[in-house]
Amino acid sequence: MSLDVLKLAAQVIHANSEFQAQGTQSGSKLPYALSQIESADPRLLEAKRIGSSRSLTWMAASIPHDLSGRFPAPAAPPSYSVIGIDGSHVDTDRNMPVSCYLINIGMCGITYGDKPAAHLENTPYLFTKE
């Protein structure tokens, strides 16, 4: 589903104060990060790198029947509903002056049969805090 810009605009206006706070905090983070890097023990950093490089193995799934088989489809019920939910996102761009990301959730419910109906909706969520 497309992005509902009107719902998003209200969130952007509300997030303005958070964006301003992020601008004042970013100046103090760089000196702290540099001091942590300078004071780190190189042997500890090497041990963390080696420990995180181990790979996991997983058992492969098996197929219980022949792939060339055919199966009859069941009869369709007189009335049924189908629902679906999907999402998309816009990740944080570290080159942007503010830190934020967006998740857009789309929902759909369709009823077939005697009383057909459809409900389509999408909601964007703007996140501004780390």
C-alpha cells in the first residue's frame, strides 16, 4: 500500500522537538566514542572479533513426498474471509542531519460470499529515538 502522507505529516510535526534534541546531543557523542576507542585493550577487541566469526549450522528441511505428485483442491466454502498484513520500511540514513526511521504497515481484509466486504488500511510509524 502507498504511504499515507497525511498521517505521516502529523507525526513529523510532533517529532520536531525530538529532531532538535538530537542535534544538540550529537556534538557530545564523538569525543566520548574516540576516548572509548583509544582506551580499549586491543587483545579484547581481537577476542570479540574471533568469537563472533563462528558460524551456525542448521539442519536442512526434508520433502516428505514426490514433487511431481498432484493433489485435488478442496471445494471452496460458500463464504470466507482473507486477511493480509505487510510492511515496508525506510532505514536510518547515517548521513542525514537527524536520526529517524519509518515503518509503514498495510492491512487488508476481504470477505467473499453472501455478504462481501473489504477493509483496506495503512498506518505509517515514524520513530525518532535511538
